[in-house]
Amino acid sequence: MKKLLLIILCAIVSLAYATTLREMRFENTKLETVLKALSQVAELNVIFDPNISADLQKPVSVSVFKPMPIGEAINLILKEYGLIAVPMDAKVYRITKAGELTINVGALGEDQVKKIVGFLKERVSPSAEIVIDRTLGTIYIRDEEARIKKLEPALKDFQKVAERIAPTEERITRVFYLKNINVEEAYRLILPKTKKDTVINKVPTFNALVITDTPSQIEEYTKTLKSFLSETPRERRPITKIFYLKYISPEEFIRMIEPLRSEAGVVLSGGGFKVETTPQQSQPTTGQQPQAQVQTAPTPILKEFNAVMITDYPEVIEKIMDRFKEYISEEPVRVRIEARITEVSEEALRELGINWNALFSNAPVPQAWSGGVGSNLGVGSPPLPTPGLSPTPGGIAIFTYQKGVLNALNLRISALERIGSVKNIAKPSVLTINGQKATIKQGVQVPYQTAAVGGGGTAVPNVQFKDVVLQLDVTPIVSPDGRIMMEVELKRDTIGIQTPSGPAINTKEVKTKIIVEDGQTIV
């Protein structure tokens, strides 16, 4: 076909060789007029296809400023407007619509491509163009539209017949050992290049693909995977990592990572147990027996720390860490809680009550109780040196204060402490894990008398002690926006009236849930 095409072009050029265009210009002229004028100069006869009558009436502008053969000028104009000149004999050409067809032959061998080109040559006109693009793996055909329409179904039938009669190419098997990529990703890379009869087996244990195909196809896969191939097999071993979770439960996290897990993935949440054993003396026998071990009830370690333990391949672990990094912490989220326990005189309490009412007009002023506790909370780091104080003597009231506002209250308390109206008893702090209860307790033991029946039925006095404490239990839960939801339980014991057996103990308790900012103080 290539030789035939060159012969036609040479014929056109030779016919027009005697007439070379030095300069030509058509402004807003019908295409039909331009083609007729050029064909007359070239001494060619043209016949226009009735189907292109509308195209011929289009106004065109054509300019030539450098010398060129008139035949070449005609071909360029025809191609620009989607037309083609098909020779009917040596001096007569039919101008008709052109059509185009592109065939994908990237997966075919050299012999198969040659057969397709030979098939095309037998069915195209002498004016047709056939271009083979090795880079894109395509064959481009341009010919009159009527031939292109007939060519498409004929080409499909030819390919089917060629596949049936083509000799079976030798097939080989190769193992591709991979590095820096897993089998699924490698499989997706080569999938567009595979054929219907390509056989691929995935071997995750050795991070390898076993492929059976023709030698030419195997070479294509080798080029595609070149940067990921390893010369020797490496066993792909899963690793284990514990993820401490933030703002999410283990059950929700497991559902989120499920699509990323491999066939070897194992997830444990609350299934790891801490087991304590205590020795138990065995009954004496003639032979010495070892001490028996008694196991206490198991405690789920991972659930206690709001954590998930995952065993999977390294690349899976990396993907989980990257995609869900906002929910994962390298260590358990910790919350520091600091309390301040004080004794406040009645007079100082009234003064503070007045000041509170002035500072916080919407906050109720508590009644005259004796003593109190304040707590300051911070996530992941020690709190700022602005401890809270609750001058709620003998009872419990809950207020929250911003850091800047609370400083004014601290100044008043510090001043009263210097003149002896306020006594700072303790300032304990505790660090707890997100979701775990922290307890701060301060108090004394008071004696009380009991009696037990002794020998002879006489009463034997006995002295025991009872705890009288101020106890604060706080369970912090860090929310996704950085605030802290707290379950607060506050217990205040005071010594009551004296009885023959000892003093009575008055107890007041409160339980509440509040939300505060990181570093904020509640009183």
C-alpha cells in the first residue's frame, strides 16, 4: 500500500509539475469555485459527489505566498475541509467525503500487524492513507467515507478468522518477585496489558505474581514492573501494631479500616487479657506438692486503653496510619487533673460570695458551708498555673471559669490566705488516661467505739476508725473538637454531733456531667 500511495502522489505532482503556483489568493470564495479553478490550471477533470453539495457552497479564503505544486495545493485544501480526491482514471477524479478509522494493535505481534495492513490494502482506494504508529500502537486509515464504513465490519470478521487460524504462540511462566509494592497494586498496573488467556496467580506470602503468557507479553510485564522487581524472593511477614484511639470507639475504627485489611490481617480489641495469679496453699500430704495457682478474673487490656491491636503487612499498617491519622495516637491520650483543697472562714466566704456575685452576676451564690475543692484540666500537658478554688463551705456548687477571669478570683484568695482567712490544705494533681476515672481524696480517720461479746457474755469495747474525706472522682472524655466532657462525682464528709459511740458523720454527694475547654477550671 505504501508503494501504491507514493505512485499516486507522484502522478499528481507530475501532472501539475509544469504548473507551479507562485502566488494564489481567494477571498470569501465558494469552495466549489476554488477547486474548479485549480483543476483547470492542473488540466484535471473533477466530478463532485452529490452528497457534498452543501460543503461546496461554503465560502473559503485560501492564500499561497510561496511557490508550490498545484497538485499539493489541491490535496491540502481537500483535507482541510474533510474531502478526498479518488482517481477514476488518469485524468478524472471524484471529489467526495473522507472518513477515518483508527485500529488499536498495541497488543499484537509484528506478524499480526503485517496481516492487518495487507488486508487493508486490498480494500482501500488508491488515494487512501495508512499510517502505522509504533509508539501509540495504532494503525490510522483515511479514505473515502463509503469505503471506511464497509471496512469496519470486514476488519472485525478478519480478526476473528485470524485468531482461529493463527498458530498458537509458545507460552511461558515467570515469577515476578516484588519490592516496594504489594501484589494488588502490581496486578492493577499490568491489568491493562493482559489478554483474555493471560493467567495470573497472586502469592502474598512472598509478595510475588506468577504470570503465564507469551514471551512478548512477559517482556511487556517486565518493562511495566521494572522498578518494583526483586532478584530474590523475600518472605512477606505481617507486623503487629497497637493504635491508641482518639474521639472514636474501637468498634467504629474496625469498621472504617475493614476495606484496607489484607487476607492475613488480624484485629484485636478488648481481646487481650491481663491475668493475675495468686498462690494457694495445698493440703499437706505425704509427698510435697507444688502450690496451686488461682487465676483472678481476666481484664481486657486493649479495651481499658481504648486501643486496637492490628497484625497485617507493613504497607497495610502504613496506609491505615496515613488515612486515619486524626483518630490515632502513638500513646494513650492523657488528661492531667489538678485540685485545690482549702478551708475558708465564714467572714471570708461572705466576702468572696459578694465578689463572685459581682464578677458573675448570673451565677448563684452558695450558702455558708465550710471547705471546698476546685479542679483544673489539661490534655496531654500540665495545666497553666491558675488553679481553681471553690469556697463552697460544707456543700457543693459547680461553676466554670475562663483562665483570664479566674485570675481575679485567685488574687482575692491569695490575699485572704495571707491574713489567715483562707487556709490552703492541699493541691494534689493526677494524670489519667482518656476515659478512665481519676480519684483525688483528702481527709482524716475519726475513732468510734464498738462492743463485742467476749467470754462469759461480757461486752468488750473496741475502737475502730471511719474515713472522713473530701473525695473528687473525675472521668474525662476528650471530644474531637478538643473539649473535655467530664463525669464528676464529689463527696464531702464532715464530723457531726457527738454520740456515745463516737461522732456522727455527715455526707453530701453530687454527680454531674459538664463540658469544659482544655485548661479551663471548674469550681
